[in-house]
Amino acid sequence: MDNCPQDYNPDQLDTDGDYTGDRCDLDKDNDTIPNLSDNCELVPNPDQKRTVHPTYGDACLGNKDGDNLEDSEDVCPERNDVQVVDFRYVSK
């Protein structure tokens, strides 16, 4: 079943597992803060505490997608469903 029938989203990404695709989910991390106002869009942080970085909340510093991999080690720091990338099959 399409988790976001009104929008094109072939990957069907659903970060918070609420059966609404991220493309049309107004709160991707289910912390009650709408994505447009959320300083950690993929990591639940209802308090929106921000003491270190001017843009990101403390809850997602160093791990913006909440997948327990530091952004510096993460092959895709904006998506928690991508952990490994295999470039052997990329066409030239």
C-alpha cells in the first residue's frame, strides 16, 4: 500500500514508522513539533533544547537522522534507513 498516495515517493520512506510516508508526514519524528519548526526533524525532541548549535537541537547534534551512527561515520546522515552503500554496482 502507498504510504503517501497524494505525493510521488517511490522509496516509501517512513522514518517514524507511523505508516505515513516522510514526503507527506508533517511530523517525521512524532515529537508533536511540525517539521517546519522542528530543529531535529528526524530525532524526537519535544523540548527543542538548543544550547550548542544555532540551527540543530541538542538531541541530534552529531547524528541528525537518529540512527546511532555519528554523522562523520554515516554514509547518509540525512536518512536513517541507509547504513551501507555499495558502489560496485553504480554504472559509469
